[in-house]
Amino acid sequence: MREASRTERACRVYCRTPSIGRFYESDRHIRLNQLVPAGLNQQWGAGLTYIQVGNEWRYLAVVLDVYSRKIIGWSLGSRKTADLTLQALRYALRVRTLNPRLIFYTDRGVEYGAHMIQSELDRHGIRPNMNRPNQCTDNAHMQSFFHSLKAKFI
């Protein structure tokens, strides 16, 4: 290239996720400014993980009360879908009485951003909240539970 008087052309590799900003722009991180819950049903956390059952992989959706750290809803399925997370949420809604200021806290998975989940939360007056981008510690309660589950029991 030098002998031919040519120079390399540096190009910047850029991968853009279309409209992801607009998808989450209405999401405020309301839990960040909240006090630590002082009682039951003030903040619920939710998460999704995979576990091996026999020779197959299954997905486990869980709803946890942040105050008591008790699992109040769960669902196990062979596919990672919004319906799986909706089943876990409905389980929690059956066994707990709702607090009018309840915050439902999740990661940014598409299963929790789905219309069917958001409309179910809206129907019950639950305030949805998703963690901030690139902040893995925002959903630490769920990550801690999944670590304990896999390290001690599975």
C-alpha cells in the first residue's frame, strides 16, 4: 500500500438497535429514589433464569417480595415467553393483597416489556419499573436469589 501511495481507510463499526430508545423512553427509574421497603407488598422484583431439569433446559420466572425476600410467584416452562412471566405475576397476585403504591421491578427483558405484562400491571394499578441500562446491580435481589438457587440447590 505504501509503494502504491495508498493509505488505509479507517471505518467505524457501529451497530445501532433501532428504536430501542423510544421503547424505553417512557420508563423512569422510580425505585432509585425509593426508601428501603418497610413492609410487605411495597416492592416486588421479578426475574427470569434457566435451569437444567433432567436432560432438558427450562426457564424459571420468579416474583419476589423485596421486603421479606420471599418468592410469591413462579412459573416453569420450556420456552422463554411473556406468557411464562405473566403466569408468575398472576400467581403472585392471587396469593398477596395489593398495596396501592406497589412497584413491580424487573430487568429490561422483552418478556417484561411486553404489552400483556404492562396491561396486567396497569389493570391492577401496579407501577412498573425497569432497571437502568448497563446497571447490573439494579436488580440485585433477583440475581442474588438466582445465584443462591443454582449454587446451593441445583
